[in-house]
Amino acid sequence: MSESRKPHSPLEQLTDRLFATERKPEDFRFDASVARVFPDMIRRSVPGYTTVIPMIEVITEQYAQPGSHCYDLGCSLGASTLAMRHGIRHTDCTLVGVDNSSAMIERCEHYIALDDSPLPVHLRCEDILDTELMDASVTTLNFTLQFVDPGKRAGLLSRIAEATRPGGVLILSEKIRFESDAEQSIQTRLHHEFKRANGYSDLEISQKRTAIEQVLIPETLEAHRSRLLAAGFDQVLVWYQCFNFVSMLALKAGPTDSE
């Protein structure tokens, strides 16, 4: 979301201090307390996030097809939804944002209302595993699949691939793990240094990691690639990586691709 589109409500600009003091260990949840600080949290926690979001707009502009559906699955506060909204050049496209957190959807509605694009956005508060998908040209899973039960990921990706038009695309951004323990150690250390450079203390880093490690289950790049191809996509490529965070494109072959 560009600076010109940010709302000026103090509620939306709170600094993330959720893990700044000692707290009882519990699994991470996308509740109201997280929603209030989420823009600051994700910017300071996910390397490359401020690059990924505007590039979703660029990718959407290239792949959105007339009369199709575009989905942002796990839309949270709508940063990627708005990027897609500004990338869609066809007024007959249907843009749908889905999240199972009512607190996220409530604040997402706030951002959508302040945005200046005339394209309607249909927000749904539901589990993305239950979302009906159809006639899609662009679908985004922006740091969302990693929170889905690993046993249910293949089924979700198969449904997305089946719903995707020829020439359509899935944008999949994820935290990954590495086959090599040595590389995993290096990339994790660099990620923690990124957080420290953004003002997080060792206590905050440690407590957040404990809270999220049973909720966010990362996989290797090869696991993602193999599953996307098995799901029905024809090509998978990495378009962005920063430390242990990547964004991939999974494409369905169009008519000209098979000629």
C-alpha cells in the first residue's frame, strides 16, 4: 500500500509491542490485538514485504483477464488486495478478499473505503479452505499457505489450479526452510538480524518465535514446487527471495504456450 493510500487513524499506526514484555507462552493468533499492529508487525518482520506488495500490482496487471475472478486468500488488512485492485485494468473483473479473522476483515474494510479505486472489492470472513473458487485469472496467497494445516495444502492448491483459467497465475509468498542445516542456520540468523535492525529486542524475537513455531509451518522450496506442479500448474518460478522468504509464480499454460 502506497503512502498516499494509508489512513491517518492512530489506531492503524500503532507500533508492534505485543512481545516486548514477558508473557505466558501461547500460540500466535490473528486476533484484534494483532490486527491493530499488523502493518507495523509485518513490515518489520518480513524481509522484502514492502517490495512484494507493489509487485503484486505489477503481476496482476499482466495476468488479470477480462470477466474473470481475482482472489486474495488470507487478505488480512488488504495490502495485497489493494495492490491487485490497482493492477486490474478490466472493469468486469470480480475481486474477492478472504480472511477467517473478523478483526482483520473489519480493518480491511476501513482500508478499502479509504482507497481511491472504483473497482468493487468483495470481502468474505471465512476459512479459505471453504471458499468457492471459480474462473480465476489471478489468485494470491501472500504469506498465507504457511498457516494452513500441511495435510490440507495440496487440496487447496488443487482447487486453485482447477479454478484457474489458461494463462492465469497464482502468486504464492511463503517463509521457507532449507534442506541444508548450515544454510538454514545462516538464513535464520540473517532474518533475526533484520528484525533487530528494525527495532525488535532479543526478547521480542524469542517470544514471537515461540508463539508462532507451532502455527507457521514452513516447507522447502522444492516441496512447494513439486506440489504446485502436481496440483495442475504448468510452470513454477521464483520471482523474489530475501533470506528465508520467497515469492513464486505458478502459471497455467495459455493457448499460445502450447503452440
